[in-house]
Amino acid sequence: MVEKGKAAHEAVAALKKMLEARGRLALLPRIGRAFQRLAAKEANKNTCTLTVACQKDAQQAVKEVEKVLTDLRIGETDVHEIVDESLIGGWRLEGRGILIDTSWKNSLLSIYNRVTQ
């Protein structure tokens, strides 16, 4: 209904009226939570998470990430920064169906796995 131009409050009122007529009004909270999950999923479509090892590395990582995103031809993206000290150094970008891991932790684990095989 909303996609066809009806106001959101009118669509909710119509949904409530329909559920009440069918005796299914108890489903309303579940429907609300489902819409909340869908809205969160839609919001995450244009969001990437940049994880850095320490705050001082964040500025350099953002520059590198912007270059990577333009190389991949990914347009408007919200980048959220998170500090994770277990990365030791470097950065990790997740979101929009991509994972780019240039962290030292990843490199060290890769070396360790090759040596121990």
C-alpha cells in the first residue's frame, strides 16, 4: 500500500482493521518486528563496517577504503568505523557483499597456516 502512494499511518490502520476483522490482531506485534528487521536489512545494504586496529590508523584506512570502493565502482556507502585491537594493525572492510581484510592478524594467520601444514 505504501509503495502505491498511500500514507504509512493509513496503511497501518488498514492492516490493523483487516487483522481485527479476521480475528488475528495478536499477530500485530510480530508483523511490527518483521518490518523492523526488514528496515534494518535495507539500511545495511548501503553500509560498510571498517574495523581498524587502533584509532590513529583510522584516517589512513579511510583513505585506502575510499580508493578501494571507487576501484570496485561502489557508489554511495556509509562507512562505520570500529576499533578492534585484536587486528594488531591494518584494517578490515565488511559490507555490501564484500570482505576486504588487509589486517596484520590475517597475514600472520596465513603465514602460520602455511608453515604448520
